[in-house]
Amino acid sequence: MHDVISFPAAPTQSIIEQYLVHAHPYPRSYQPAKLIALRRERGVMNRLYRTERELILRPGEPIAPQVQRLSLEQQQRLLGYIEARQNSFGFEEA
């Protein structure tokens, strides 16, 4: 496992910071890391985030049953992120 990995997140940075959720395709092409940094334009990284957990969601199925094992606060952040992301940038199939 790597200590730190960075992701390009310029267009979705504000949504990620608001909900503290980052979406990535599954299976991912990069190694897991203890900390992540999100790159803005020109590669600028302002902070490190600790990964709390990874959750694999199946887009074709209802989301609520898939997130029941999360705390209420985590569910609210995740569902808020999904709604904001769908209304702005959407998601790729994976």
C-alpha cells in the first residue's frame, strides 16, 4: 500500500470537498493508499485526505440498501454527493 496517491479532480473538487466523498471506477487501475491528495488545475494540491473506507456501489440497483451499513452522517454525505454529481458531471458506467 502506498502512503499517498494523488487524483486529478479539478472539475469535481468542490463537490468532493463539500461531501468528503471521491468516486472512482471499479476496478481501479491504481494501488490503494493511506492518504489521497486531489489535484486542481496545473497539479496544485492543497490538502491530504485520509481514506475512511471504500464502498463499491452497483449503479443499476437502488442505492439506499447498499449504504445501510454506513453511519447516518456517512449516508447523508454519500447520497448528497451522488445527487450533486449526477446533476453536474454525471458518472461513467464503471
